Amino acid sequence: MSESIVSLIDVEKRFGSNLVVRKMSLEIQRGEFLTLLGPSGCGKTTTLRMIAGFEDATSGIIKVQGEQVEDKEPYQRDVNTVFQNYSLFPHMTVYDNVAYGLTIKKVPKEEIRRRVTEMLALVQLAGYDKRKPDALSGGQKQRVAIARALINNPKVLLLDEPLGALDLKLRKQMQIELKRLQKKLGITFVYVTHDQEEALTMSDRIAVMNAGILEQVGTPMEIYQYPKTRFVAGFIGESNLFDGTVKAVEGNLIQVETSAGLLTTCGQGFQPGEEMHVSIRPEHLEISREPAEGFALPGKIKDFTYMGTMVKTALDMADGSELKFSRFEHDSRLREGDPVYVFWRPEKSVPIKKSAT
Amino acid sequence: MSKRKSDSSTGRHRRRLPALATAGPVSVWMILFVTLPMLFIIYISFMSRGVFGDVVYTFSLNSYHTLLDSTYFKVISKSLEAALLTTVLCLALGYPFAYYIARKPPETASKLIMLIMIPFWTNSLMRLNSWLLLFQTSGPVNAFLQWTGITDHPVTFIYTDALVILGLITNMLPFAVLPLYSSIEKLENSLLEASSDLGATPGQTFLRVTLPLTFPGIFSAIILVFIPSLGIYTVSDILGGGKVLYIGNIIRNQFGSIRNWPLGAALSVLLLVITGLLIFIYTRFAKIEDMEVV
């Protein structure tokens, strides 16, 4: 049983009349890489800032290592932050930036020198100590920001979209480096991003947020394969979503009536007449010339998009919706405008309860 | 932030590229109305005074000899002292105020700036004379002090050094607040958050982050307050009632009632040298590009 290092219990944050974080409860485990993922404005950064102490929670309890911290100032908390815009002190050298936390704590000069040198080597910036932040590239600034935070041996490192300003290639490289760094140091990382791919690549667990609500917490695989809400199914990866009503239940199989037609999914705890959602990934979708058993989803091939490793096919459905279908190889028998029937193996689709809100 | 950055870089461009086209009229203006009069003052300072207070154009170092008199040394050191005190107090008052304004939303900030500017726009003679009325023995300030029982007899405020300094401060405060405001306003809040995040108390953050990053504003404020308060004579004239003499008053008197232009010119040159020296020492510590406004 791993122990939690940060606990959020019923935390809410209100800006004026705007409720940006609603009744959020989350346990962050020691040593894990947890990502707060969601679209912009979902409350993920606010949540991070509440842990750091820059924002006061309107209500609820925040604990770091079992100790309540709501009334503590940021400088009294054993957490450090890597800011989105780096926020390096422009009037200090790289060395002084990294040494800042230790200097404040009045650590002996010799020890500071040793630790800063170590830390700069760790983020591959040895020899840059005399530079000013202005003379660094975006990636280098990011490394300095990480070193400046990590040198204090925080219980938790909070990262607020730290790679957002970097170009794609550098971002990919930094993702891997950050993940390795986290494993090596064993420090808990709480990482905020809106990039679901980044979240899937780096995280031990992902907490998906939307409109101030924590939608689902789980490993990247759980989140991807078993989304619990319609939002998560749509936000993580590509997905085809159906809204419908349960028509019949036979064992695990559930027949659902949707505006696009009849389909079958696989799950438990659903009653006939209940409204629900069904999610199916483009790679699990199948098409044929004849309707399959348990499905009545007629459509037409709209177009093909060649993606290098994949061919994506868009399908026009009877109700005007569009389905995404992808395969590694292009099936040369298919032509644009061909009428097809869509089906899938029911266990490949994910049944989702209609949420109360 | 990025917008401001690009603004300043285009500003730099403008200065470099069509240099002659834009600098031309300004140079003509500066030569006609600043450089030539200044050269003339320097020239006169080496001339002699005629019997009737006119300038006799024969070379003489008399005026500079007179300056060696200890009276002038006293006046100059007193003026420097007053200017220094004004500068320090303007900074001490202006910094917290500028900080307060800069942390307000822009609409509120511009209103508060207006509050600073309104007295600055009123005629200074009117303002200074109203100070006299306020602080005279039978004035409202004394009435208030006696009413509250802080003192049982009227306090003499007018024609004292203290009131002159107070007058200088009210006169100069906008020059301190505006550059301070502009540099504090540029300070990114996330830097203060970063400092706090790294364990610094608000006091440590102020000393290590806020203060160094607002040095440009402090530099400008010092120059903009110190130099004018060294030369200004209206404040000490009216609030000091001729009893409090600064170098500005002496210069004025030499050109005015006493009619010793060469001596007045020599004093002006001395003032020029002192301020020039101060600015020189100053630029040793501060990089020129750090000084906005100036």
C-alpha cells in the first residue's frame, strides 16, 4: 500500500461567482508521476496553484505529507514549482538562480557550490553557470527552472505546463528526460498539461479534469481503454462516441438504440430504457458490405486521409454524424462513396454511464 | 510583457535608422535653446561686473574667486543636503505608493496616478502660497494641533527648513512615483511567486527580487528628483521667506536684485559641474540603458 503525499479533500475554488474547481478529492502517491490533464480553463492549473499555496482554496482540505497546509504561505510549504513561463530571475546568473532556494535557507557556500554544480550536471547544463537567463534558449531556460526547483529536494515537484513553450521536437525530448529524471530522483511529480499525448507518455497516473470536475483518475492504460465518462472518452485519444438508449440486455451484451442505428456493446449494470454512451476507438471499428449481427449502422465512405503509418477513413452515417475508422493498411477495394455497414467486437467498445449532470 | 518588449525594440530601431531625419529638428532646437544659452552663461562667468550691474566683457576670474568664500560653500552643502533629504524622502514615500498603484488593476491605477498628477498641474505659486496659508501661525494646521491638544501654543512652521523640505517633497513626488510605477508595473508577478515558492519570505523577496528588478525606476527617480530640487528656488523663496537660502536663490538674486551676472553665471556653472559630476558617478553604477525616462 503506497502512502499518499498530497491529499485533496473536497477542495473547491471560487473566483467571484465562478466555481473553477468543484469538490475535488485526490490522493497523490509518494514517488508517482501524476498528471492533471484537461482542456484550458478546466481548473488544473488552479488546483496546482492551490497545492503550491499561490491560491487559497475556498473550501476543503489540502494535506502535504499528512499535514494540513491551507493556512501556510508558499514559502512555508515543502513543495516547489516549475512555472509555465520559466520565471527565472532575469537579474541573476544561472548559478544564482539555481542556488536561490539554498541561499535563502543559508546553506553554507561550499555546499551550495557542490549542489548547484551537481544539479546543473544533472540537467545537462554544466558550464552554463555564469550565463544570464536572457542568453539561454527556451529548452535551457526550462532546464534551469527544473534545476532551481529540484535543488531544494522538494517533497513534491509541481510542474505547470513546463513544456508548453517549446517546439515539438524539443518537447518530445524533454518529456523523456523529465520522466527519466523523475524515476532517478524518486520525487513525486504533479504535472499539468492539456496535451493528452504528453500525459499518456509520461504519467504513472492521469487525473482528467473538465469544467472544474475531476472526471477520472487512473493509469494511462485505464484512462485510454476504460474511460468512465463521455468527456474522458472523447478527450483522450480519438474516439467515436454514440449517445443512445439501452434496448435490450442479454448477459454481458447490451443492445443500444442510437440516432445512427442499432449497436451492441459489452458491460454490466445497465437496464433497458436507460440512457447511455458508447465509445469505440477508430482502430477497433470494422466495416463490411453486409450488416453484422446485433448492428444496424449503415454509412458511406466519405474520404481517406493518408497519415504515413495509418490510413484514416471518415464515414458518413445515416444521422449525419461522422465516424473515424483507421487501419495500418489501405484496403484497395474501398472507394469513396461506397455504402458500408459498421460493426465491432462488442468487447472492444466501452459502455459509459450517462452522468448525472 | 512581450508586447512591451517589442515596443521598446521598435523604439530602439527608430532611434537608429532615420537618425538625421528625426534628430535634425531636435538638434537645432537643442542647440538654439539649450547649448548656446549654456555656452553664453559659461562665457559670462569669466567676464566682470560693471559699476551699474552690467556685464563688462573683459576676462576676469573674480567671480570664481568669490566662490571660494566659505559662505558659498555653506550654501552649496546646505542645498545638497536639502536635495538629498528630499530625494530620500521622495523615494521612501514614493516607492510604497508606486508599488501599491502598480499592483492595482489598470483602471484603478490610472485613477490613482491622476491623484498624483492633479496637484502637479496646479500652478506652483498658487500651491506654495496655499501651503503658507495652511501652515501659518493662525492657520488651520495650527488650529487643528491646538484643538487636539497636541500643543498649547502655535507652532512656527513657515519660513523654516522643515517646511521648505516638505514643499520640495510635494513638488517632486510625481517625478519619483512615475518612473517607480513604470518599473514596478513591469515586474512579473510570477517572479515573486517563484521567490516565495523557493522559500523566501516577503521581506527576502523584496530585497532579492523586487528591489534589484526595479533599480531602473529608482535610478530615474533619484535623478529626476535630485537635480531639480538642487536648483529650484521658488519653493525656498516662498516657504522659506528669504530666510532659507539655497544655491538656487543665490543665483536668482545675482541675476535679479543684486545684478551681478558674472557671479550668478559662475554659480550656475558650479551647479552644472556638481550635477554633471553626480550623473557621472551615477552612470558608473548604473548602466545607461537601465535608465528609462532620463
